[in-house]
Amino acid sequence: IATFSSTWIDPAGSWIGSPGDPRLFIWYLGWIPHQLAQGLNPLFTDHLNFPYGVNLMWNTSMLFPAVILWPVTALFGPVVAYNVLITAGIAFSAWFAFLAARRFIDSTRWCFLAGLLYGFSPALMAQAMGHPHVMVALFPPIAVILGHEILVRRRMHPAAAGALAGVAAALQLLTGEEVLAVTLLLTAIGVALLGVPSAHAIKAAGVALAVFIVLAAYPLAFQFFGPQRVSGTLQQPDVYVSDLLAFIVPGQFIHFTGNAAENDAYVGLPLLVLFIAGFRKNLWLGLTTAAVAILSLGPHLHVNGSVTPVPLPWAAIAWLPLIGSALPARLMAIAFLGIGIVVAAYQPQSIVARIALILGLLAILPALPYPTQHATAPAFFQPGGDVEHISPGTVLLVTPFSSHVSTEAMYWQAVASYRFKMPEGDAFTPGPYLGPHPSFLQATLEALDAGQNVAITPDVQAKFLADLQDHRVTAIVAGPSPGQAAIVAFLTAIEGTPPNVDGGVKVWWQLH
């Protein structure tokens, strides 16, 4: 709460992190309870990409956290629920890392340090900018706890331990599929380093698989066989990877092929030295963590933003199901779990080692104040606004057009309690596309918002009007955006009538 205090002074009027991606998750946190309250399938929506819809299992819908936070959403709204999700995600990730560390370390205070290093690592703090499906990282330490129980300690009956593992994996599927996939991959690497698993472990794994299949059968069947299923690689390869320099040089001083939220590798020289010093004390965890860090480098070595032809191990596993769509850089979120436990298990005692630890912690201290954004929406969409005068389910075209470029319209839709549907949305659709299938309508509106000139010819007018009809749009709302004036001028020419000014937006209630 202290770290995110700049938001918690007004948790209903602002959200933690960046301007863009949080709107997407605020939409999900409101949509899942909205759909379940009506007894409808929460895995699909036609409120985005209308009339085709969106398969939410191919998107970061975070169904399980949305259900858990349903009371918060109902009482205080999805913005507060999002702030609780980010804050609790960091706290519980740190706490489960503390519990995982207790499997290897006797001292409570050193276990606390391990949890601190994981939960408040540069990786999770970067993902907290707007990627809660990665930042809510409870599953990796839970996997360590259950893996240690099954493979090493063996005090729990294998069926019970396996059942817990299956339940945890199924809940992670409904929280973040990417974290589940890479954690299972890293678990396989860790098991391989231990050698041939025992009969106890095999039995537990069998029960875990059976429980997971029972719980996850319907969501996975809907994902791979349901409507609007997506195929192909969802992300650009060889872009969102750890740079070699990023492990010891702060992100602001190096070039990076991805973006700031994916620059997760900074460990700092002091902690790196302590990790190497503690390597012998916990060889298995050290080797597994080193493997994770190497995989985070992606298919080719990147040095200060330059992509070299040097091949790396990730290229050998990118063909595995779903792994090709994972972002290698995000593996460092898991690597910090191993780094924290190895450094804490080393328990540096000498003055030099203690100074290195203090410097290491200072080097990765989160920059404060942590970014916060005002949660604003035009009065038209707010309670009491004129959006309430339209019939539920009406199809509106809202600008700025919502795709991978913009998420404002999705947030406004959530503020309006999903009263209307849109032919747009920042969601993966068949292609794969991040957004609706490309259309003349989308290209035109995005060009106008980017400051480009669009000449209005009879052909342009005919194509635009045809797209409106294809998407069954009955009204248009032009909201605040950089190109609002150009968009309004274009739409006025297309429709032949000026809009109504209504609650901070421009509205065409009747279309051709």
C-alpha cells in the first residue's frame, strides 16, 4: 500500500500503472461478474468485435481473480478492484515466496528477505504497470512448495499433494495461461536436474494431471474448439526478450527491443555476486534459476538493443504448444524467486557481504512515487449520462477506435455498465489480430486520429457506410482523442449532418 500510495489516496478515481493496458483489465474485472450475474458464459463476449465476438480464453481475462474480487467490484467498482488486484498481487506473491523459502531456509528473517526480493523485484514491479496476468505470480512459489513436497520431503500423501497441484494449475489457467505454461516448462527442467522421479512423484503427477483435466476441460475445450478461436503465434518473436546488459545495467541506461514493462532482467551487480556466492549452497535451485535466466534471453542474443545472430536455447523450445506466444523476458519474474531464495539461503555474514546485500537491495528499490493515472470518462458514459437512454445491446461505434492502439472505448463501456456493444476492442481475434479483423472503417479512423488526412470521395463514403452496415452500427460517439476534430469533420461529411454535443462527446443518433 505504501508503494502504491499515490493511487491509494484516491482508489476510485485513479488506477495503478500506465494509461493503456490497465483499462483492459478493468474491463475484464467488470465484465466477468456482469456476465455471470446474468447466468451467461463468461468465456465469450459479443460486446467487443461485434457481431463476431471474442473468445476470452485467448485473452488475458483473469477469470478467477475477477470472481474473487466480485464483492469489491460490486461495492466499489472495477477501478478499485483493479487497484486491489495489483496491490494484493504483489503482497501475496511475496508471501508465497516467503513460504517457498521456508522449504530451504530455517531463519524467518532470511525467508522474509527472499519474499521481499521476489514480490518487489524489478520484474514484478515492471509488470505491475499494467500486466496483472503476469504480476499476480502466486503460482511459481506454490509450484516450488508442492514440487519440493512431492519430490523431496514426501510427508504428504501423493494423491493429496497431486490434487493440490492440479487445483493450483487449474486456477492459474484461469488467472494467466502464460505463467502456467512457462512454470510447467521450468518445473520439467527442475525435475530433469534432480534425476529420475520416484514412484511417489509419478503417482502425485498422475493425480495432478487428472484433477487438472477435470477442472480445466471445459475452459480448454472452449479455447481450442469454441467460437472465435485463435491460431498462430500471438506475439512477435525475438522482440520481448532480456538484453544481456540488462542483468547488471539499469533499464534507463540501455536500449531494449521491447518496452519498459517487459524490461524485467535487472538484478544488479551486488545481488548477482551474492547469487553466485550462494550457488553451491543450493546447487539445484541455482542451476534451475540460471536456466530460467538463459531462456529469458530469447531465441537470439540481444546486446544493448542489437539483435545478434547468436542462437540461444529458447529457439529450441519455441515450437512447443503456447510457448511460442510467451514472452521470454517475463521469465525473469520467475527467476527472481530462485535469486531471492539462493541469496537468502547464503545468509551473508561478513561485513563485505552485508554491504553488498544492502547495495543490492537499494539498487532494485522501486522508484517512487509509482505511476498512477486518473480514472476519467466523459459524462455521457457515467451514471446519469445519456448513454442510459439507449436500449441495452445497442451497437455503437466509439472513437478513438479500440484496438491495440487504444483502450479508452473499452473503459468507457465498462463505466457505462456494458450497456452497448462495439465493433471494436483490444482483444485477440482469429488471424491472429490484436483487435478486430482489419477493415476500412478501422484504418480510416486510426489514420484520422494519428493526424493523417483522409480525402472524402464517393468511394471512401461508400466503403465507410458499408462497414457501418456490416457491423450493424446504429449510432456513433466521437470521444476525446488527439484526432477528435478531424474525426468529427470526416463523420459530419459522411453522414451529412453535424453531431449532437452531449456529455463531453459528439453523437450521431441517426445514421444513413
